[in-house]
Amino acid sequence: MEFYIHKKTAGGSHQKSITCVRRDRKTYCTSTIPLKLNIHTICTNSPTKPSQKRRVSFDNMTILNAAIREDNIEDAQAVMSSISLHSLNATGTSGISPLHQACLDSNLKMVDLLLKKGVNSSVKDADEWTPLHVACSQDALEIVKLLLEYNADPCLLNLDDEHPTDLTDNEDIKAVLNRHSKSSVKENFETSLLSCLKAAVIEDRVDSFLQTIYISNQGTLLHLSAAYGFKKLATYILENKFIAVDTMDNENWTPLHAAYYWENENIVTLLLKYNANPDLVTKDYSSIEDLKKERSY
């Protein structure tokens, strides 16, 4: 945070305006005070005698933010014990949360401390920047990795419609975000399908739901699970015997063929556990071994 003091004349009297600016150059507040007022008067807004001693106290969030900026882990730990999780996630008057501040300072240890405390890894500031946006703008690779470990969402946009990856030219960071984004999409897809299937069970429409999936993908939901590596979904299907383990698609591929071809070893193991037949061949007489060779080329 930076402060700028500007002198100006208004109505014949001299005044100062104080502008508070964050490091990304976005102005948060501007206030005007008489030129002759000292800092004590600004803080208390009441006249005091020069000899009178006054005690200045700071709230816990101010102390925490100061500890973060000064990289004082001991003070940060001490004051955090008396701050609620809700307050730790709040942006406060500065417009940013403690986690944003730690990312802005590229302070890995402080980011780790806050995340272990349970703060929201995707909390947004006044401009809807997440800590991941800030870490990317600082090219802080290790902080980016740590935030992703705590489920920071790389798909969120700030007020300028920017993803975190838009704020860095670091190829390593872009690669990490890309891998994580693909993994997140895949996980969300499986979760969505599993939720739909469970809803169909409750509403007694499993057959119609499974038929819809078959028409859309020219294979069963179990084939889809085998191809994408959706172990939770495949397990739920097999446990409840919704689809036969050796069911074939239009090309006589079984789920085991799909799992072998797409190299999803966890699904291969699961299907064999449920007695999938490894000797079956596809319509063009390809065995599992043939598919493995084809995939290797």
C-alpha cells in the first residue's frame, strides 16, 4: 500500500489530500484534511494538549496485516488465535484480505499459515481478485501450487474478466494452471453424472437415464467411466448392478476395452475385480492386447 500527499488551495485555505493506493495502482480512498492538522489530530479528531499523553491501540486485523507485511510469523500466529475465520476472510477497509496481502508479498510461509488456519483459498477482494490472481500477477509459482492444493478455483474471473492465467507470462505457472483446470473439469463432470444417476435412482427412472447416456455417447455410462477414469461413478454402477460389467457398445467394445485403450489402470483393476472378461474381442476382432499396442503407436 502506498500513500501520496497532495497540497491544494480550496476557498482560500490550504488543504492536503491523502490518496491511498494499492500496489496494482487501484485507488481505494481519498480524504482531505487541513494543512495545519497534525497526524494526532487526524487520528483522534479532537484537540489535545501537547503535553497530554494518549495511548494508541490497534485492532487485531491491523496487527495481523502488519505482521504479514513484516514477515513476522510469530506475531501473526499469536494474533490469529483471537480472530474468527469470518474476519480472516473479510477484505476490511484496505479492500484485500490477509491472504491477498500474503500473496501480494509473495510470502509462502504466511500463505501456508493462513490456509492451514482454514481461510477461503478463493476469497475475492474488492475488485474480485482471488489470491490466485494475485499470486499469478507476482509470478509466485510455489504459492500458486499451494493455493491449488487447497482447492483454489483457477476459473474465476475478476472485474476485468481476467482469469488468473491471464495475469502471468510465466510458462511454468500457465502449465500448472492448465493441468489443474483440466483435472477440475473432469472431476466436476464425474460429480455431476454421479449426482444425476443418484437422483434417477431416487425418482425410479434409472433405465431411462442410462438409455439417454447410451444414445448420446454410443456406449453405456460404464464405458464412459472407463474411458475417462471415473472410478467413483464406475464403482457405484457396478455395486448396484445397473450395467453388466461386459456390456458391449456398437463396436463390441466392453468397458474393459475402453479402460485398457485409454490407459486407466485404476478402472482396469476395478473391472477385473467385478469379473470382467479379458478375452473378449471387438467387432474388428481386436483384443485387449491389440488395443494396447494400437494405443502405444
